[in-house]
Amino acid sequence: MSCPVLDLAQQLIRRPSLSPDDAGCQEIMIARLEAIGFHVEPMHFGDTLNFWATRGEGKTLAFAGHTDVVPTGDHKLWVTGPFEPTLRDGMLYGRGAADMKGSLAAMVVAAERFVAANPNHQGRLAFLITSDEEASAVNGTVKVVSALMARNERLDYCLVGEPSSTTRVGDIVKNGRRGSMTANLHVHGVQGHVAYPHLADNPVHRAMPALNELVATVWDNGNEFFPPTSMQIANINAGTGSNNVIPGELYVQFNFRFSTELTDDIIRQRVAELLDRHNLQYTLNWVVSGQPFLTSRGALVDAVVNAVRHYSEITPELQTTGGTSDGRFIALMGAQVVELGPVNATIHKINECVHAADLQVLSRMYQRIMEQLIA
């Protein structure tokens, strides 16, 4: 017996949409949405395909997601081809099955069912879809949000279909995310011969006490919704490759995942004060990839919790852990933002898969959320 959610998920998985290439996925989704009365607005930027689709007027609930996927790795290690969707032992295999073409299929089918049952729904149902989430995320949701904000577009609620669950669909719901910012630090010294250290200035030696303090610093203690801010050194590089040369420069890259207890300005200030206290000669550049956001209990969180309880008979745990998502951009519109999607155990892995039944349950959850907020 055919299942609309699985059928659509397989159609999307067959498209090799390696970020930021959409490979025709959005064409499939747009055709389905236009058929049920959505107005679809392509919003392409650079090499990235995006669209904003709406149906109805008033209080707006948007479903957000991405059609792009990460590289497959060695095709030979897949039991079946990464872009050959396969149902086996109750699991749907293929790149994007969990992250996040399965969610996209669940969203579209939920919208079809919702519109069929509520053709004159009171609020506005929307889709915000990009093909640039897994790579640079430069020309995707962030650009669409900027354009929507420039024309004062309304967005009250947004459900992002990222794979939030851990063991059962709906066991974890993300109602916020930590901010992320990366420091690129160049500590300047004087290159010289290792046998004549008095004629050189070793930036590695100079920087070690500062780096030790940086690692040992407690930045905050977190709060009810966020764990303590985490600072991790990601890259260190110095030297010419020769064992008899004192390097002239040390490069260190470190990343902060920070809570709402801090701001990026506070972090910049504290790091600069630390480096200055150690009398380093340095250049420091920052890249902020996302601000922290939090959606407290309210209409959207309550609707999501209700839907999970109804179909999974569990109460989801609200968390803000993990990486970032496009929710960080959408939250800038003032919308309540929640992430609810399938189990994330195999995302980005060889033989990525998802329980086929989970996608059907997820679609019913999405439909119930629509019914609670805009029916």
C-alpha cells in the first residue's frame, strides 16, 4: 500500500542535492504546494535556491527546512546507493532520509491533509525552504529572512524540521540554540634560529600562559535552558616545518558556543582583556555565525508538546544543546521557533536512515500543530 510521506521522501532522496545544489527537490515541493493553493515566491540568491510559500492570511505558522545534503562519503560503503532510497526492515535508507528530506516530505503531506480538512483556515500557513544549510549558509535562510524583514513580513510561529529526536520521534524538542562565534587569533613574534633564542621572540612560548587561562576560564554557569558556555580550541598552527627555526607567528582558532547569559560583545571584551593582560602582540578577527535564541513556553511550544503527547504518548524534553540551525536566523523575525524532527542517530553518516513509521507519525504531529495554531 502506498504511503504519501514515504513516496515523497523517496522522490526527494533520489535527487543528489549536495549543498548548495537543490537538484530539483524544490520543484517537486513547489508543485505539490501550488496544487493546494499556495502562492510560491522563489527567492534565489547567488548559487542558492530558496522559496517562500504562503496560503491564507493572518497569524502565520511557517515550516522551515533545507533540501541540500552533506557529501555521501565513499559510495562503496553504502549497502545501497546514497541516492537510491531503499526500504529495508522498516527503515528508509538514503542520504537526507533523516536530515532532512524525510521532514520535508512529512511537512508537505501534513499541509495537504490540513488544507483538505480546513480549506478556509483562519491563519496563514507558510513554507521557508533553502538549499544552503549544510554548507556556507550564506545565501539561504539568512538572506530570505533579511528580505522578508525588509518588507515587514509577518511570522508568528516557525517549526524547523531538523532531526531533533534521539531514540523516539518527539522525545527531544529544541526550543532554542546556543550562539556560535569563532576567533581567528594571530600572535606575532620574531622568527629566528633555535640556537639563538635571544635574537628571536617565540610567539608559541608567549601565548601558552594566555591559552591555558583561556581554556581554564569559566565563562558562565548557564541557566535553566542553556548549559554553560563552552570554549574549544579547534586549530593551532606555527612553524616553518624546520626543527631549527623559531616561528614568527602562531595561529590559533577557537570557538564559543554561548548561552543567553552572554553576548558576543561581552565575549570579545573578555578575550581581549585576557590577551592584553599577557602582553601579547596579536591580531584577532571574529566570525559570529549565530546568536543564541530561546522560545519559552507559549502557544508554539504547547502545540508541539501536545502533538507529541498525542501521537507518541511521551512528554518531550525541551533542550537547547547541539549545533546551530537556521532557526537562529528565523528567530530574528521575532517568531517563536521550535525544532521537531526524526531521530538523529545516523545523520551525516554512511547508510543514513530513519524509521519509515516515524516519518508518518511526524507528519501527523505537524498536521496537529497546524490545527492547533491556525485552523
